[in-house]
Amino acid sequence: MSYGTNLTDTFRLVGIYTGRVLKGEKPADLPVQQATKVELINNLKTARALGLTVPLPLLGRADEVIE
């Protein structure tokens, strides 16, 4: 099970920062930003191998389930 930032959202923020730096802004003057979109991924194959049971409500809330 993994709960973390959405990589697509993180790459989008990197692109925005890069664009601002290439347009002439100083990196030290740019505000620190953090991705706000997070996702939950459940790996059922690994859970089964470890003998764990993942509750259905948790699977229902997951953004991605690996079977």
C-alpha cells in the first residue's frame, strides 16, 4: 500500500518552475510549492503473498488497485 503525491502533478509543478526560471526569474525568489494531489495505491498481489486481507472500504477509496 502506498500513499503519496501524484507524479503527474509533481512533474507539472516542475515544468512550471522550469518555465519561470527560463523566463528570467531567480530560483531563490520562487516560492516553495508542494503537490497537493495525493493518491492511494493498493497492491493486492503482495498483500495476498504476505497473508494480509485488505478491507473492501479501503479498496473502494484507492486510486489504483494492482491485482
